[in-house]
Amino acid sequence: MSAVISVLWWVCGHIGCLHIWCDNEVVVSHFKELQQGLATPECFEHADLWRQVQVLLREATVELLINKVYSHVESA
């Protein structure tokens, strides 16, 4: 969550497309719900942090795409 907020601050004022790769399914799904207007920060735990995300999403000047990646997977 902190990393997502940090990258949203970092990208402020930039133009283009940003892909965020995140291993937390809850963060990815809540981010998408906020982005699509399907939920409000008050729907989620840690609403204060999600309010920050919502504000940064509204102010974003880049196309934002978030993707779920798997971590802690044993390699063969």
C-alpha cells in the first residue's frame, strides 16, 4: 500500500502510461474498484490511506494500470 501511494506521488505531473506491479491481491482489487468508481475509500479497511489513493488517482496525468503478480513462489 505504501509503495503504491509512493509511486502515485512520484508520477504526479508526468505524462504517459504507468504499470504498477503488486503482489497484494487486496491492494490490486481495491485500486481497480476506486479507479472504476465502483467503491469509495470508506468501503475499505484503512480508509485514510485509500482516500490518499483516490485523490492521487483523480489528479493523475498518466494512464495507470495495476497488475497482480505472484510472490513467494518456489521455482522448479
